[in-house]
Amino acid sequence: MTSARHWPVVVVGGGPTGLTTANLLAFYGIPVLMIERNPSTVGEPRAVSIDDETLRTVQTFGAVQDVLSQVVLGYGSDYYSTSGYRFLQVKPTTQDYGYPKRNAFRQPIFEAQLASHLAKQANAEMWFNTELISVVQDEEKVTLRIRRADKSETEVSCSYFVGCDGARSFVRESLGIRLNGSTFRERWLIIDLDRTVDSTQDTKVFCNPDRPCITLPGPNGTRRYEFMLQKDETEGEATAPETVARLLRNYGPDEQSPICRKAVYTFHARVADRWSKSRIFLAGDAAHVSPPFAGQGMNSGIRDANNIAWKLAAVITNQLGPKLLESYEQERRKHAWEMILLAMRMGYVMMPRSRVTAAMMQAAFRALRLCPPARDYFGQMKYKPKPYFRTGFLSRDNAPASASKIIGRLFPQPLVTTPAGSSLLDDVLGPSFALVTTPATPAAIFDDLPGDFGASQHMRRVAIVQPGASVEVPYGVLRAEDSTGSVLSSFGRLSRGFLLLRPDRYVAAFLPADKLEEAVACIERLFAATWTEASGTPSQGGVLPNPELQPVRARDSKAHA
């Protein structure tokens, strides 16, 4: 057995979560090794929906234009009754984070793009055909024993290790961590087509209690069909050519379209007991598994990557202390579970128990269309829980009530204009912390800040101004004109002051102009607390308890410990 060199971070798992984590770390300047037991990224379609938050994350490390070239942007969903009447249309038009909320993609293409981008990074390596055999950690490092394609075994050590190795995670099992939650008894037949003749650009959901079906568009003429199987149907019967042809004939014009994949799945709604142990962290399906009905399984994993990567980078580069890493599970667990609940609720709509239940539910949706706020709630996808941290790496000290509700939320990403030209906001904010002014705040207020405030965190100072405003900014401050007005509409009621944005673009704190000295002291305490031995501070909050997984159940689901 040979011994390889030490890495700051090793990531296991070459899926979307692992590849995104590695790309982000490389972008933040951290040498990273990614290992994957398979010979390459996936070759078969899996996830088919990519959201605005994921595209924003991919933008962070510079691969978004490549990804967008193979994405169908901005599709909606039409829900149909048994008689074929469309009783609900979901077609979001807002772009809070710089991209449409729902987009179609093909996972094999996406993974290949992420791997290609990572391969270009001088501080990153990918080892495919590499199997993880054992994981051992002590106070200083994690030691991994791996087997290469030629059957030789190697030991690799790292300061931190991220397990992104899927729902059957070897890393999670090695740590003795369990997945808790429910398994759906319903089985679904998935059929992926290479060339559809259905020109519909939106998802179609047939809420038929006898045979629920979903058909989703994809890029380059691809399409997916999903059919719920009956209890007495075997997998062999469901995947038989005559059965597949009949199902396709009943729900669209694709009976003769070439099939690239067909498979039967059972879905789960589960969350790990804990997401870390000392220097080892779980992310993606290793930490939580969701039913597919909301299209958020992969996207939730990307949110994990976006959260843990900047924190590992900040700790490794000594910008912040290791206690920062405790906030990863505090922040991500609750929202991951909220997205699972969303998927289960959407499953109720897609899989009505009976024709009576379907008729009542669909009549209710038709009635809601008469009320504009209710119509927009569903049509604009406002039912999707926005990421929000109640506890974690943030401070609400000295914040007025109007600002307290904003702290812990993801900052919008408008198109902005700077002296260098037009771009999305994140490209202006850079890779580190940023201090931005509220709409009511004159740019000159930056002169009231201590000159060294945030220097060790490489904090960027940005004055966001209204379109056409004649505003001069102090030296060292970047002027960004909010071309879309989204910052003004979101934060126009805030009093004068600054918003502290983290590298993942969540609002960490509000610094009121009339209490600036106190606010700066609070932020410095927040930074300093990451170096303490305490497990939390009053502004950070305690560790969230495990979510209660049992009360919400899918139809005919069964609980698993």
C-alpha cells in the first residue's frame, strides 16, 4: 500500500453535489481532490429540473454560461383533471436570483460540464475508478484508504472530508449515522425519450387517480414520462414494450419515439440523524433524500455544497475559526426538510386517492383562480419555501424588526451597472464577504467605518444605487446601479445602514447607520466566536434538533427508523 500526499479537502462522490463542492473549493483557492468509484460521470438521465439557486451557484465558480447552453430556461407546469381540463397553471416569471425559477436539463450533460470545468482548475484533481475502503479520523486529520482501478491501495489524508456519495452513502454508514423518515410504497415507471414529437415546453401533470402521470420536457428534443404503477403490476409487466407503448399512447404523441432508458423507482423522504462528525461532513443524498415531485432533490444537494464549501475555505485559510463549521447543519437541515415536505404535498395533488378526492381538490384550485393573490401564489411558485436561516452564522443584534426578518435570507441578484459595464450582482460582489448599502443610505457613509473593518475576511464594499442616480462613492467602494430595481423593492423600507452578505450571498447581519459603532463590534464578535470553544453564541443560536419526520406521510407510505 502506497501513501499519497495530504489534501486540505477530499470530496467523495462525482455527482452534482460532489462536483459542485469541489468546483467551489477550487474557486475559493483550496486544493481539493474528488474521488469517484465509477469510471466517469453518469451516462443515464436522472434529475431533470435545475432551479435558479443552482444556476446562481454554478455562476459563482464560472461555469454557468457553459451550463446554460444545454438548459431550457423558464418552463412551467400544467395540471390536468381526469377529463383533461387544466385546473392549475404554474408559470413563474420573476427572476429573484438572476435566472428563471424552473429549467429543464439533462444530468449526464450537467455532470460532464462540471467535471470538465473542474479538470481545468490547477488546484483540483479528480480520481475516477477509485473506491473508498475506509475512513478514520483523529484530532488533526482524516485518513482515507482507497482502491484504484489497478487494484492497488493508497492512503490519502485530508484536513476535512465531505461525503457526497449518495443515498447508500458508505461514509454515512461508516460514521454510524442513520437516515430517518418514510418510504413511498408507490412505484413509478420512468421513461426517458431521446426524440420527442411533443412540442409542449411545459410540464404536464395528469392527476388521474387511476394512473397519475407526469411528462417533462428536456433540452435537445428529449422528454421524460413518469407513470405510477398499480399495486398488482410487476416491474417486468410495467417495462414490457407493449405496456410502455400503451402508456405513452394514453398520455401523449410519443408512442413511437426512441427510448433511451426505462426504470422503476420507489421514492423516499428521509433525513440523516446528523450531518457531520468532527472533520467529516455529509451533503446531498448522503444527508437527505426527497421524493421527486418538487424537482428539488439535486437542487437541495447543490445548496449543501454552496453552504459547506465557503465555510471550509474560510476555516482553511484562517479567515474564520473552525466553530463556523457547526453552522452547516444548523442552517441546511431545516430547509432541506421543508423541501421534502413540499415534494410530499405536491405528491398529494399529483396522486389523489380517489375520483371524489380528485374532483374536490381540483374544484378548489379552480375556485382559487378567481382570487388574484391565490392565483399568483401558485402561478408564481410562491409556495416554494425560500431559503431562510433562523439560526447559524448570523447576527440579529441591534437589528430593527424590519431588518431582523431579512437576516438569514438569500440576497436577490439583479442586473447591475458598474463603471466596468453590466453584469449580475454576484460577479460584482466577488468571492468573499461584502458590505452593501441599503437603498436609503448615502454612499458617503462608508467613510464612517473603521478602515480595517473586514480586512481579514477580504470584505468588499459596494454601494448599490438607483438607476440614473448621480452618486459619488468613496475610494475603495464599488458603485453598482440596480438596473432592475429589485434591491429597492426588497429593501426600500430599511433604514440607513449596511447589509453584510456572506460568500454564499445570504444576509448575515444589518448594521444600522445610527448605531454603527455597536454594529461593527457585534460583527467582530460574530467573527471572533468562530474561534471559541463554545458551541454557540446568543447571536448564533443553538444547534437545531432533528426535524420531526413522522407526522407527514405520503399516501400508503411506511415509516423507517
